[in-house]
Amino acid sequence: MKKLLITLFALAFVLVSAPVFADDIELAKKSTIETILKNKELRVGFESGYMPFEMTNKNGKYMGFDVDMGKALAKSMGVKYVPVNTAWDGIIPALITDKFDIIIGGMTVTQSRNLQINFSDPYIVVGQAVLLNKKHAGTVKSYKDLNNPKYTICSRLGTTGEQAAQKMIPRAEYKSFEAEAEAAMEVIQGNVDALIYDLPFVEKMQGQHGEGKTIALSTPFTYEPLAMAIRKGDPDFLNFLNHFIRQYKGDGKWQKSYDKWFKSTDWFDKVAE
């Protein structure tokens, strides 16, 4: 009787599991991983200009923290790294319509974005900081001091910097710009009181252009994890990316790249104007 029950249980397991396994196999066949391996290339979307994550050098080549990681990801898959420079306001639609395979471009994980696309585990956490014109030294000590109509603050259109400025510093006058570098130069030139933007960019602009003209209030006042983004419905690709991130950090490559782009200024003069 016991043997019969075991046999019946095994048969039931096969009958119930077979369709599930079949579905899993079909889902795996549709993974972006299969297309990448077939085409022997990884197409990576980003918008060049976000220092120090993705930039264009004077030879027209792309470089930066995200570029290093994208190249390492392509190498781990045994395929060619193909950068696809894309305007930020259209980067999610471009991913969804298969203009590239993945976004590795300093994209903050937000709930609204997550409704459209899937994110890997974060590979770095940044936050919003303040690039302040030096004339306000001693008066403005944190972002809270800017919450006054007498100040004009700025950020880049459509970014989490803009969201933070409008939500957390609502009383200040706000101006948006198409490019973060343009917004930063307005602060450096004294036309705007402060820029609200990601900490790495604030510190790099302070070091590269703002010495003697600006102050970096470099304690982040928001929590912003950056992650890789892919199309929805691809658990195999997501699984691969999460394991890649852990390995990339664990074997020291992440730290080496971080030190190169965040702790050194040797690359400043290589960036195209």
C-alpha cells in the first residue's frame, strides 16, 4: 500500500509539474540573454555627460564608472560591448522598444520607473547634494536654509534632483535646465544660488570648475540607489545581473573603478568640453 501511495504521488507530481517546467523553459528561451549571446553583443543605453558615470573623451570614446561596469558585464558574457548614447527623456521608451538590451546609466530606482521596467540590485547608492555659490558661505549650511523665496535653485529637467528640489525646497524659486552641466555653470557664474543634484556630480563640478566660486554641501539629503534597468518579464536576465554585481564587487573590480573615477582627478582633462 505504501509503495502504491508513493507511485501515485510521483505520478501526480509529474502531471502537475510538467506544464510548469515547460512554461519555465519557454520563458527562458525568450530571455534577452539568448538574444545577446546569439548576436554576440551587449547593447548598453545611457546618456553621456553624467560625471563620473558616463562621459565622452576628447577622442570621441565613452568612459566612466558605468562604462567600466558595462564592459565588464559584456566580458563576463563573452560578447562585444556596444554603447548606445541616448537622450535621457526617451531612454526608458528606447529600452522598452528594444533599441538596446539594458540601461547602465546612473539611473535611480524609483517606484514610478519600476512600474515600466525592472531593476537589478543597486550597484551604488548616491543622494542629492547642494552646489552653492560661494557668496552664501556661512548663511546657507544645508538644503533647508535654501527653502526661502529669496533664493533661486536649479536642477536638470526630469531628474530626481528636480523632484527633490520641488518637494523638499518648495519655497525657493526653481529653474530647470536641459543639462546638469549647464545648471552647474549658472551657479558657478553667480546667476543661480544653488544646484540640487547627485552628490558625485556636485563634487566633480566643484573640483573641476568651482574652486573659489562655489561650495559643495556634500552630505546627501536623499537616499538614491542606482541600478541597471531591463525590460519587464525577464527573470533569467535579472538573476544573471544580480550575481554579476555581487561578483564585480567581490573580486575588487568595483572598488578599483570607484577609486579611479570618484577619488582621482586624473581623468578631468580627458573629458570633451
